[in-house]
Amino acid sequence: MNKKQNYSPAYMELILHQFVKNKLAVTGVIIILFLFFVACFAPLIANSKPLALFGQFPDKYDDLYYVTISNISRISITAEKLKNKKALNRQDKKQLQSLKTNLKRSIKKLKPHLSPKRREYLNKLEKKLFEGIKTFNNENLTELATVFEIEFFIDKIDLQYVFYFPALKSLTPLNIFFIALYPLFIIFVILKNLFRRKNSPIKLKKEIILCLIISLSASLLWLICVKPKFDPTDYKQLANELAGKSFCVFPIIAYGENENIITEASRKPSWLIPADKRSDNFHLLGTDTNGRDVLCRMIWGTRISMSIGFIAVGLCFVIGVFFGSIAGYFRGWVDITISRIIEIVICFPVFFLILTVLAFLRPSIINIMVVIGVTGWTGIARLCRGEFLKLVRQQFVTAAEALGASSTRIIFKHILPNGIGPILVSVSFGIAGAILTESALSFLGFGVPQPTASWGDLLNNGRNDIQGTWWLTLFPGLAIFITVTAFNLAGEGIRDALDPRLKKQ
């Protein structure tokens, strides 16, 4: 007779159960998740380019029409040069292939503007064009170019309604990676909890790997299929000119990160201005001294704060755990040497050390991340060393050594997973500290370079007239305060959950 085995909750599951009881810590995590959402989806939340645009666009058609004629002319000239050659060299083939690709691309972009009949006619013409290119028949190419120029002139066709997605096309592969990763991870966590058996532990390793693979595949596909292109179109003016069935859908904040409206510089929040004195542009949190929307720049600044907080502290974590684990496991002269190095590094005032290093480096986000990471690892290293010194004498370590396990396996497979809890608490406080450090550096002018949006830069923008432009100090300062508080609350929640005296089965 088979007896059901009693399920014993895993250690991390007990910690999670205890963590959820702390309402303030859960609130902190919700705020952090919201900030991550804003950071990942910033290009779709605040952008001067519309998410969707539907209408007839004679100017766009005209541009594509002349680009196509130009591409056919170039191919015709190239075909004339190459037709007398007995064999094409590598450079000739590459040039011809590039011209063919450009022609295909311009014709492909032209087709949506045409009616089905005209599209069918263009397909036949395209086929003849590429046959002419293949045989280097220059006379045929010239004739076809003339036919295209006459038959597809804008006055001879009825323009069709076309969909455009300018905001989506402006996304980079890195944007696509995080836009895909965030919802996938949330969905997998929810589904895992919904369909989890009653007596089974929560394991998300496979789901996390799958999320990463899907997001990476999406970003690589985007890199291959969507070519970055400068788009100078004034979509707001274009939206005002739309008529009939046409429509335009802008993001919630319809301003770009660096969209300057000089006539509205240092404008207070629109809801504080009387209705009869407001401009056509609504700025919920006002504008800075250059006429840029404050809320838009705060949304884009969230990406900088989250990136620096996690990447810089991630670097601190790697360096600190590496040195701390070696010192705590091997002890003796190794421990003494590493401890002296930690003491030397910890003697320097971190903030002034960062200022000194950045004075000799070009201002950039990467430099700030590296400098914060390289100078802030000592606390994690000392904490990790203490945990290793406590655990290295435990029986499970002695058993692993007796079975012949290597030092690397014992350190990273046995000791580190059992001592990671207190280190994670330090990491959560470290992220808050890194965000504060970056804001302070940007406030002093040593942070992210202009015109990149940053909370500290917004504070710096308003420091010359704090009373007159109080919104430039209040709103970014409030964002920094809430973010740092959220991370500190989460860190305290983890610390309390790890305290054995607070655990209740």
C-alpha cells in the first residue's frame, strides 16, 4: 500500500511565505515592478511618434516613387557598365546585389499605397525589371523605367488608406528584448501559480530560461528585419492634416524625450494654469527650462535609474561574492590578504572616489555603472566572507569534502546557496544606494551626458530657480524618494523573512 509522502516546503518557499505577510515589503515590490514596467515600455508610453497612423499619405508616396525611379536608374547605369564584362568580380556582384535589394525594398514600400489592380500591374513590371537586370538588357530597363514613371505618377493613381506604426519602428533590439521579457515573465509566474499542484514546490528555472530565449529571439529577429532609420516627420502636424477615415493614435504622453518647445519653456503644470491661458500642448508635470515635458523625461529617466541600480549592484555582487567566498573558504593567508585589500578600498570615501574617477573619464552611463560597481563591492565581500566562515565548518561541507568534491563545487554549489539570503538583503539596499549616487552625480553634472533624461538632471535643471520652477525639484525628488523607499522596504522584508525568530510554519 502506497502512502502519500508529506510535502516539506522548500527553504525559499518558506521565506516567500513569510515575506508576503509583510504588507509594506509587498507594497515596495509592487512599486518596483511598476517602475520596471515604465522603464521597459518607456518608448511606447512617452513618444512624439504615433503608435498607429491610418490614412492617405501623398507625400510619403511621392518620396517612395522618386526613390524607386532613382534605384531603377542606378541599376540601368550599372547594367550598362557591367554588360561587356566576361565575368563579374566579387565587388561588382556585391554592388549589383545591393542595388537590387534597395529596389525591392522601395517597391515593397510602394505597394500598400496602390489599389489591387495597380499592385498587380506593378508586380508584373517588377518581374520584367529583374529579368532585365539578370540579362543586363539596358534598353529594356530604360523602357521599363519610363513606363513606371508615367503609369505610377501620383496624379494617375488612387491612393489607398495605409497603416503606419512609427513608434514601433523606432524601437531598438534592446527595447524589444525587455518589452518581450517583462510580460512573458509575469505571465509565466501567474500560470505557474494557477496550475501548480497543491503539494509541489515553486520552481521557475525553466520558465526564466524560456523567457530569455523567446525575448532574445524576438530582439534578434527585430535586428534582422527592421533597419534603423532617421525619421524627421512632424507627426503632430501630419495628424492635424488628416481627414476622412484617417486617424492617429499617440502614446499616453505624446512628447519625445528631447522634444523642445522653446515657447513653453519653464511652463508650470497645465492643470495649475487657467483654462483660457493654456496652450494646445498639455503638460501634466510642466516643462523644464528647455521646453521639454517633465513627465516624459521622468519616464525615460526611470530606465537610467533602473539600469544603473541593477547593473552596477550586479557588478558589486559578482566582485564581492568572488572575493568574499575565497576569503571565507580558504582562510589563512588568503583571508588575511583579501581582508587587507577590502580595508584599503573601504577607507576611501566612495562618492569622492567616484567623482575623481569620472573626472578623468568621458561622461557615460557605462562608466557610471562600472565606477559604482568597482567601488561599492566591499560591503558584500565582508558579508559573504562572514557567511562562509560560519558555514564552512558545517557537516554538509565536511561531507562534500569527504566525497572528493572540488573547492569550486563546494563554494558555489553547497555553501553559497545556503548563505545567499543575507547577501540579497545587502543587494536590495545597494540598488537604492546606487540610484541615489547616480542622481547625485547627475545633479552635480558628472552623471549621464546630455541630452539623456535623468532624475538628477531634472533636479539640476531647476536648482537655479527652486521657487519659480518648483515642479522641477518636487516631482523628480519625489520619484527618487519613492524608488529608494520601495527598495529599502523590499530589503527589510527580505531581512525579516530570513530571521528565524519571525518564521511560523
